[in-house]
Amino acid sequence: MRKWLLLLAAILLEVTATLSLRAALDHAAWFAVVAIGYIAAFAALSFLLRLGMGIGVAYGIWGASGVALTAVLATVIFGDPLTATTGLGIALVIGGVLCVELGSQVAHARKDGVTS
């Protein structure tokens, strides 16, 4: 459970930093949030890896979730367009991460001698 909470924290920190980067274009004070957010996101990700989550799974979920959440929130906050093509791209990214996660689970099960 601790791993998933750290991963969630890393995702939310990275998305906050990215959205703040956009806000900093108009108000330079947001650059402080950008720096703190990115540093904290990478710190959370490194703690997560130390707890034993695989880099492929952690980075895949972190990256895909960040892309999807940033795209949706940028639409809500900044009025960025969210087209059908964008939605398809988000779905493909999420599908790819699910494939990586499922493949990782199968590999661990084989390594541990469990068959499906």
C-alpha cells in the first residue's frame, strides 16, 4: 500500500509542477512551485524504487498518469483543447502501461514458479 501511495504522490506532484509551469508564463512566482513540485516528485519516485517497485512499472504508470491527468486538467484550468485524437492518444498510453504492468506480473509469477 505504501508503494502505491508514494506513486500517487509522485504523480500528483509532477502534474502540479507541470501545470504550474504553464501558470508561470503569466506569473513568475509559480516557478517556485514548479521547482519544488519536480524535486518532490523525483524524490517520491526514488523512495518508491527503494521500496522495490520495478522501474518499468513505476515510471510507466507515473508517466502515463501524468500525461493523461495533465491533458485533462489543462483543459479544465487553461481551456486547452481536448479532441477525440487527444483522447485516443491518452487511451493508447494507458493501454500501453497496462500491458507493461501485466507483463511484469506474468514475469514475476514465472520467476516465483507460479503458473497461470
